[in-house]
Amino acid sequence: MIQVHNPADGSLVGEAPELTLDEVKAAVDRTCNAFPAWSRKLARERSELLRKWFELVRDDKRAFAEIMVKENGKCLSDAMGEIDYGLGFIEWYAEEAKRVYGDTIPTHAANAQVIVTKEPAGPTAAITPWNFPFMMITRKIATALAAGCTMIIKPSELTPLTAYKLLEYARKAGIPEGVFEMVTGNPKEIGEVFTGDRRIRKISFTGSTAVGKLLASACGQDLKKMTLELGGNAPFIVFDDASFDDAVASLVGAKLRNSGQVCISPNRIFVHDSIHDRFVSEVARRVANIRVDQGMQDESVVGPLINQAGLDKVAALVEQSRTEGAHVVLGGKPHARGGLFYEPTILTELNDRMQIAGTEIFGPVFPIYRFSSEDEVVARANSTEYGLVAYVFTRDLARAFRMSKGIDAGMVILNTGSVGTASVPFGGVKHSGYGREGSHYGIEEYVEVKYILMSGLDK
């Protein structure tokens, strides 16, 4: 069995099955065998099952949130917010199932009709991370099932309990075995089963760029469809004409969500020279007032990092930055609480050659850089292999449009730190991956376009 421990205090939260290779293959068989019947269901029937699942989970949100806090460490308000976010995908795709439209095209022959249909891609698989153990699953599974695909999911072995509870409620809603399957065990073995089985026609993966590249290479052998949501190095750019208070509040909220362990977390904070010192001072004042504690309480707190490796990475990045000349304004070391807690940290006097500038931090660290011109900051924002999201704060409408066009990212967020909802396309460019999740664009990733020519229609 896989033992799941609370990162806040190390206590045992629960266990998940550690499946054998044969058990994983049997689950893949069920996923593939269930596809023909599920794909033939009316869109309305799939919609009704997804809606029932949504309602059952919605009515028991607190129970899901408490499990998530215990196995992930995020604070309760974060967990409740994630559940609302994730439920939005089930609800959205329950409706979108009925809107997978095809086309008719003006015919090229007098006695013919051209029709374009969209059909389910086939059995699919997904691999999800630990930082959003609820939302990452609902975003993938709801889309696949709405399109008429079946799906098998491997959640993170660090946070499998939320995932298995979602599966339990899906069964209560009437979603059959095989249509939604879940496996936990050896990540490498499971990944090889998913990529090596020709019956699996698509894989959706959220995780590191390094693992994403390995999966993409393996999937290339059978030309499987893929959606990859990988690493990020998000710039957060504040111009001197921005709403100062909005920029500060948005930064603090976005950075400390899940203790900074978020792929869209601001990673490089660029502040215009003329407001830099004032901005740093205000961020420090606000961050200093946020409590570091275990997450099982209603107020927002900074919780623990997920494991020792995560803590060691953050501590090493901060220490390396200090060695390279960074100034520590606030924090800068593991928290006095001990365990996996790290102090919210603010760093200044940074430059783009430092290790921290090119590394996804995944912790409660605010690296703040100076900039002086628009052209300069666009070039610096783009000087990374990643391109997931960028944040820009300015009241100049023309500048906002120039920045949104000039920055290489799949998402550019203007004057807020809030990114996602079910109705918008989420995804990146460059080494941040490809494909989109959410909105009507997301379901297109799970269908194949078929051209049909009906000739011989003349009398």
C-alpha cells in the first residue's frame, strides 16, 4: 500500500493501493473495452451522468476539502476554492457534451454533399500532479467523458486520496467501471503502460517539462494525441501607472496560493524603477502579517511544502541567491515551526543571470527585479524556455495590448492575479507544453475530425 502523510505534521492520513503491473494492465483493458458503448451513448446521456456527479460532489464539498488539506497541506480556503474551480469543469463539460458540433461545407461536385463530423478520439489516459489533486482530475476527466472518450487516470502518489474519493462519487453518480478508471503504483511502470498501449489514443499530462518530454517521445512511437501542461517561469510585470494596491494584493494572493506551489505562480516579479522601493515595502508589510500554520482552519495561511525535496529546493535557491548578492528583505530560511514549513521570503537586488531567475521556485519566495522600459521588460520576460502565463499591470490600454502581443505565453493576464475558470483555454507555449484545457477549445483535444463525402445524389 502507498502511505499518505500530512506534510504539516507527518501524520498518516490514509493509504492507497499500490497496484501490480498486471493490475494496471487490467485497468487499461477495462478502459479500452468500455469505449465502444460509452462513445455510442447520446450526448444527453453523458451530460446527465456528469451533472449527477457534479451535484453529489458539490453537496459534500467540505469532506473533499478536508482530505485535500490533510494530504496536500494547502489551507482550507485554498482547498475550498480549488473544489469550486474543479466543479466548474464538471458542470461546464456536462453542457459542452451537447455542443460538439460538426459542419457542412459547400460541395465541390454538383451531385454530392460534404459533411464534417467530430468523433471521440478513443480510450485516453491522464497523469496528474499533487498540487491540485481535485481540479486537475476534474478538468481532464470531465472533458474526456463529455467528448465520448473513456479515461484512466494516474494521480500523484503523494495525493491519491482526493482522487479516489472523486472516483467513488463518480460511481455513485452512475459513471460505469471502465469509463473512469484510476491506478496508483510505480509511476514509471504506469507511464510505460499508458504510452506503450496502442489502444490508448491520447494522453493528457500535467507536470514537469522533463517528464513531459519523455512522455511525448514515447507517445510519438504511436503518434498519440497529447495535451501537455508543463513548467512555468511566470513574469509579473508592474508598470508605474498601474493600480498600486491592486498590483500588491494580486501579487501576494497569487504568489502564496498553495504556498507558491503552483505552475502559474509569479516567478519573476518585475517592478518599474520609479515605484520599486515603495512596492517592495508594501509587499513586505502585507506578507509579514500572514500566518504560517497548518491548513485546517478557515483563515488563509501559508502552509507547508509538499515534502523534504520541495523544502530543500526552495532553501537552496534562496541561499544560492544570497551568495550571488541578493538582498533578503523578509524571511530567507526554514520556519521556526520546523518540519516542511518555509518562511515567506522577499528577495531584491537580483539579476537575470542568477539561478533563481531561470528556475521554477515552487515555494513562498518573492524574487523582485527592477526594470526601466517596456522594451527591456518584454525582452527579459521572454528570455526563458517557458511560456505558460504572464501577468501585466498597467492602466495604459495601448501598452496592455502591446504587452499581450509581445510576450511569449499561452496566457497573458492583465491587472489581476486570477487566471482560471472552466470557460477559458488554459495552456502554454515553448517548453510549457501544448494543447489547451477548459472552454470549448478543451473538448476539441478529445475528438477527431472526419470528412464525409456523399456522392451520387443526382436523380
